[in-house]
Amino acid sequence: MTSDSDDASDAELLAAHVAGDPDAFAELVRRHQDRLWAVALRTLADREEAADALQDALVSAYRRAGSFRGDAAVTTWLHRIVVNACLDRVRRARARPTVPLPEREPASGRDEHASTEAALDVRAALARLPESQRAALVLVDMHGLSVAEAAAVLEVAEGTVKSRCARGRAALAALLQPDSPAAGPVSGSSAGSGNPATSSDVRPVPGGTPAPPSRVGSEGERA
Amino acid sequence: MSNRDPFDDDVFDDHLDADALAEQREVRALLSSLPDPGPVPPDVVDRITRTLRTLQEQDAGRTPAAGASVVPITPRRPQHRPLWLAAAAAVMLAGGGAVVSQLASDTSATSTSASVAGSSASPERTSGDGARGVAPDTSGRVYASGTPYRRADLVRQAAALLAPSPPPAAERPGAAGLLMDSTALSACLRAVGAAAGSLLAADLGTYEGRPAVVLVVTGRSGREVVVADQDCRPGAATRLASAPMP
């Protein structure tokens, strides 16, 4: 590791890559790969899908580096590319036939949230959310980004992020209720082919288990 | 709403009633309590590294050797070469041994031929006929060093472009499209208000962290350095800075 590489900012590394530095992009990847991996794995909940998405995203970033305008932080730009790669996979997976996962009992109560079983239930429920809500929750509630940062990554208004998070949390709460009609085994791969919970802003998917209507207002999507 | 606190406004939708807000807090806490996935698994790092290495080699116009070892994602000191040398190597690879022309048509340059082994070519600038793909009509030294130019040090850094021992430059041909294309470079000069023949040196790097092209030109009142963003063309160029030079 050299002091040059250590001292360079992300933007400087990206510019150096564009200018032809053969090592700059690898250093940028090294700096951020763990965070990007976490986003991919949390969004897709499938190791192989996450690995493919991360690779797709980094190839895209490598090739598109020249189009980076510096309007956002490089990390925001990288996160955006990774999230988009993940959501592309979710959409593609949804178009494929699904393979049911083995049935297992839903979590018996919220006091077991810390258990592995409950964590699996949470991830499975998360995989059933519409991709826009899933991405917002991954970034804000799991990844710790502020609403403003998540809005920059997702290229939507902050109000849209809040709304997506609110809808997603409400749908998750319904899915995790043991006595809820929405609870139960999840079909489809966790890479996103699971059927999304249906709420007022969600495209119904054949075979999907409907969640109760969200209690929040419209998403306020920016045109 | 009495059950909200200032933190809620940043995270939660403001149309929620008390029950809904409590539920939102509970689910958020649940999600944030899930364990971190940890670092990228080594096999995934290897995969990605291999892929990026292949891209890099494709960019450099080389085919990866069969069974080439994987280079781990670790920082190495950038290896710099003047852009003209990179261009020479590219033309030689494409042309199989033709004499290449320099990017910068400085009349004081020494004429020489380049060998196929671009990496071992002498650092003198080349000139001659028969260049393909590089036909600059804009004089001046042209680099793509990736130098991080700073406002406070701009004049000194720009002066280094004119020094007998120029700054290190990147080696990947094709990366510096703006500077590889004399028409684009001329357009860039026009965009920042400089004449095509006024160029003394150009360099691709960053300015205050932003990708930029640094141009040293001769103006009416003497030499000056002009910094523009790398999308430097008439109607789109953003002139980031300029300063007179001694």
C-alpha cells in the first residue's frame, strides 16, 4: 500500500482511472467493496446473486467512470450502481419460474427477533417486498444511510424514500405477524423472485400473498 | 405530533399516527439489529479481481495470457508514462512497426523511431510521418497524469507541465479521448477562449477533486493556466479556474 493511494480521495482515484492509471480503480474497489457487498447481499439475500450483482456493478462502474460528473460523492455513485444492478436482478428473477423454498414455521413472536430463525424470517419477508421498498429499507434501516443519502443513491426525493420505508416497514410488520394471513412460507428464491407483498403502490404478482393496505400516504414519486 | 421527536422527522414519514409510528420504530430496530454480512468473501474478491484485470488488459489492447495469475485488489503505485508514449505504443500495436508521430508537434522535439516494445521505448518525444489515428494540429505537450491540482498550488503545478522533466503521465492509451483527438482538443481550447495554436501543455487530472483538464496557453497578456471540466467542448465546457503564469 502506498501513501499515494492512501492519500488520494475517491474522486481523485476515479479521475486517475479515467486518465489511465491502471491501479486506481482497484484501490477504489478495495476501499468500498465490503460496504457494497453488504448492500448487495442485504438487497438480494442470496450469496451468488449478490456476487453476480456486485461484479456487474463494478464492471459498469469501471466502464462508466468517465461519465461521473462529481455531482454526488463517488460512494453515492457506486452505491447507486450496485443498487441498480441488484434491482435489475430482482426484476429478472421475478420473470423466471420460482422454486418454492422448504416450508418452515414462521417466527413465534417478536421476542425472538434476535434469534437466527427470526432473522431468517425477517430476510425472507424483506425479499417479498417490492424492490423499491426493499432498497429503501436496506439503505436506511440496515445500512445506516440517512434519508438524504438514500435519496441520492436512489435518485428520488427524500419524501419518496421516507414513504417507501414507511410502506415497507408496515408490510414487514404484517408479514411477520404469526397470526397474520400474510405470514407463512415464502415462495421463490430469495434473490427477489419471492412474491412481493401487495400494498397500494405495489404491482400485484400472481400468487403473491397480499399484505394489509399500507397506512401511509402516496409515495410522491418525483416525475 | 406529540409522540414524535426530532430524530423521527429525518427517518419516519410525518403522516403516521402513534400506533403506526411505534410499529415503524419496532421494524426499523429489527432491521438494524440484523448482523452485518461481513467482508466480501475471498472467492468473490478473486472473481471480481479477475474480471477487472481482464477489462484492464482489454483496454490496453492485450489478451490475458492463459492461466495468468490473479492480481489481488491491492493498491500499487501508479506507473506513469507520457501520453504520447502510450499513444505510440497503441499505434505500434495496431500498425506493426510503423513510425509514429508525436501528439505534441513541438518543433524542438527530436525525431526518432519507436520500437514495438512500447514499454521500453526511450522517453524522447517522437515525430515523423505515417501515424495512424493521431494527427494533432494542436501544438503543445499533452499528458494524462491524473495529477490532483489544487487551487492554492495551481500555478506551480501547471508550471511543472512545461519543465524539461515533465510530470509523470498515465500509460493507458485511449483513456484520454479529449487529448488524443486534436479536433476535440482544439474545440476545448476554443470553448475556454484560447486559440488552437496557443497551447503549451495540456493535462488530464483533477481540480479540487473534480475531473478536469488543465491547459497552459499563451494569451494576449502572456502565459496562463486554464482549468476546465473534462467535458470540454463548445457549449458545455465549465471553466473552473484560470491564473496568469510567470
